[in-house]
Amino acid sequence: MQLIKVDPRALKENPDRMRQSKSTPQADTLLLATIKAVGIVQPPVITPETGGGNGYLINAGHRRVKQAIAAGLEEIDVLVDEAANDNGAMRSMIENIAREALNPVDQWRAIERLVALGWTEEAIGVALALPVRQIRKLRLLANVLPAMLDHMAKGDMPEERQLRTIASASLDEQKEVWKKHKPSKADPQVSWFSVAQALTKARMYARDASFGDDLVQAYGIQWAEDLFAPADEDSRYTTDVEAFLGAQQEWMTNNLPKRGVIAETTNWGEVKLPPKAERVYGKASKSDCTAMYLDRDGRVQSVHYRMPAAKKATGKGAAADSDAADESATVSKPRPDVTRKGLEMIGDFRTDALHEALARAPIEDDALMALLILAFAGQNVSVDSGSGGTYYGNRRLGRHAAGLFDRDGKLVIDIDTLRVAARSTLTEVLSCRENRTASGIVARVAGDVVGADNFLPNMGTDDYLSCLSRAALEGSCKDTPVLPRQKVKDTRIALVEHFSEGRFVHPAALFAPDKAALLSWLAKNAVAEDDAADDQVEDPEAGDTDDGEALDDEAFREAAE
């Protein structure tokens, strides 16, 4: 085999070549672009013409020769080989069938090698006739855990959507998920759906944002580009949901129309209009009101509604009533100081602090018994006593009661054992979490009694402070040397740095409940005379129930004394 230079126009096509069908225009364009950029990488194979001819036949590389002519090359390198008995039929077939395309992992590694050698993404895109966006998409594989890449290189590739989700996650997150879903000998196939689902994060897209660059900078929002999205749309997004929604809320506050309100939504994403409001589906009039709200995707939406006409009043109060009606239609609801995520974090902080206080803080015996009674009034407690309805209780409480018995099954009245059991039971029952386990206001009272405020963690972290509105964040600078910055992000960073070696507890997290809310709870749960009368139903065969219950109450009091 000999390497020579020839004019590609002097070569003759082999009429007995393997590939007879025409290649696609896209494939020819790609090959032409690569030849123009880097030349012919693999020289075509030619053989001397037989049967009296003195030229050369193309044995392998017809497309390369054709595109070299299209590129205007005067000479190309070729390999001259002796003619085979079958006129090169087997060699041509092997060349076209046995060749395997690179998988995406190998393509990415090859691109990374070129980048390390000094090639730019633009130059690689020109050489391969690929869009720069496609090159960047392949380079996303650099963010994939090496263990996952090694498995993908074996041919088990996730779908494009799943790969996008995996590549967008941090390596630490990927490592934790891979521990649970990596293949085993029994099941060598990876459930990429489960891997992607575990790494999925909520995304807020720039195309849905109503705010401008000023609030982007103020809230420290960092846009990332979704390289797997269509190239003709704005695919920038952020996973900082709290910052995105905060900026949307501030934009709505700044751009609220004259007769407008900022409304909340239901769990199904429907807007909550003021009481007695009638939604306007047609063209709104000047007297109608506007409700702005955020839908499930964080987009600003608005609907029109009208309030029923107020009844005409006579006398001096008529004008005042009219002004009050107009004012009620224009009052907007600003962004809450603490977001829903922030309230959930406070609930977790309070519960952990309350449990630690119940375990460690000094508690008098009378206060301990009072708290135990208070705990069973919590809205998360369920008891099946058979005396007034059926409630399904917590089986874990039984272990604390079992500790009060000795080996012979006798109840041991030991004050130290009772204290431990009471504290453990309170810890099991009381909760401040923002879900169905919340005990309600009684847990706040209990935490205030045992001084659980002292056990709250340092809340001066970026994770919690990002849940505060601009006003609440700037209010947290009080009594500190930190001054509010122009950007919300800068104020938050300064507070985090200030409290890094200290302790900050947001006032909204303190246990002492609102007095009005506590009085309302007391009034709601107090036993009224009418309720007592309803409970004391007379039974002609059972005698006087009122006297019996009065005796029971008196007996309980005497026993307590």
C-alpha cells in the first residue's frame, strides 16, 4: 500500500461499489465543512484500473473525493492498493457495515480533548459542521458523575430530558442518588427515570418573569440556559424559586393598577377573589377592580372583578361608607414577610427546640403535669378511649407508659421515672411543624413555658434569610452593624457573614403566641353552660345525671388535692 498525492478530479468511480444510494444533503454538508476546516482525515483507497486503462478507481471514499472536489482542493492524499479478485466488494462492505458511530460519552470526551488542546467551541462546531449549541450540549456531560458516565458509555443511555435533569444537579446530589439506583449484578439496567426524578428541582423560567434586570440583580437571581430546549425560545431558568417569586411579588406591588389587589391562590392554582366579588369574563369597565396573582409556574396573571353595589345610605355616614368601599377595593396585599418555605423551616426549628427543651430544660412537677394535659389538647393528638367518639392513636406512646412498670407487672410510682415518662410523652405529642402533625397553639404555649426559645438554632443562614421579604430582611439588620444594601442579595450575604459566629432568631419564630389568637382559642374551647346542658341528657332509667357529673367533678378535685 502506497501513499501518493493525486488530483481528485482524475479519479474514477467504481461502478461496483457497495453504497449505491445517495447520501443526504445534511451529511454531505457536514463532510464538506469538515474537509474545508481540517482536510481529509482518512485518505481514500484507490486501485489501479484494469482492462487496459491507466487511471485509478476509487475503492473506498467516494463521498470524500466528491466533497474534496466541491471544496476546490487541487490535490489530496490517497492510498494505492492492489486490486482484489472481487474488485474490492468485500472490503467495501466491511468498511460501511463494521464501522460504529461514537456514542455521546465518547463524543463528549473527544470534544473535551480538543478543548484541552486549545480548540474553541466555535472552531469545533465549524470543523464538525455542528451548531455551537450542540457542542455545549455535549459538554454538559462534564457535569455528570464519572460513575454514571462509565455506565452510559456501555450503551445504557438516559433520554435527553433525563440527561438534562441529571447534568443540572450537583455532583454531591448525583452521588447520593447514584448510591440508591446504581446497577447491580441482579439488575444491571439503571432506572434513569427514577434517577432523574430524584434529582428534579423546580424551575422558574426567565420568559415567565415580569420583572427586569434591576430586580434580577437585587434578588441575586442567576440564570442558567437549558441547552436541551428548542434553540428558538428563551430557555433561561433558575432553581432559586424563593428569589424568583419574591421579585415577581415586588414587581406586582410596584405595578399594581389603581383599583387592584394582589390575591392569593388555592391549592389548585385558582385565584381567591375578595368576598362577594363577581369575576368579569368580558371587557372590564373603569369601575371594575383587578386582581393580580402568581400561578403555579410563577407567572403573573390578572383577572377583573366587580364588587356588588353598596346600599345607599342617608345621613352623614354615607360619604364615609362610600370612601371606605373604594378604599377596600384598592388595598393590596404585599408579599408576606416570611414565605411558606420559611414558615415550614420555622416549624421544624420550633419542634426541634421544643423537644430539646422538654428533654433538658428544668421543669417543675406541677408545670410538667400541666404541660402533659396541654399536650393532649393538641390538634394532632388522636385517642381511642371509647367514651366520646373514636380516634386512632399513636402506638409509640405505649413504650413510655410501659417504662412505669416493674418486671412483675406492677405500676411503680417513682417521681424520677414519672418525670422521664412525662417528658418523653410530651416530646412524642407536641409538634410545631407545618403539616398534619402540628399540635397548634398549645405547642407554642408549651415552648414558651419551658423556655424553648433558648434552644432555637441560628437562623442567620442564607437558606432561611432567602425566605424573607425585602422589608423583613432589612428589619433584621436592626441592632446589628449591618446596613441595608441596594441589592437584597448583598444585604442577605452581609447578614449571613455577621451571624456566622453568632446566633440570630427571627421574631416570627419565637414561641410566645399572639394574645388575640390565644384568647380566641380559649373562647373556642371553653365549656359554655349551653354545651354542658347538652351533654347532660337525662335518662329516665339512669337517675339524675346532673348530680352524678357534679359528684364526679368534685371527686376529681378532692383527689387532686
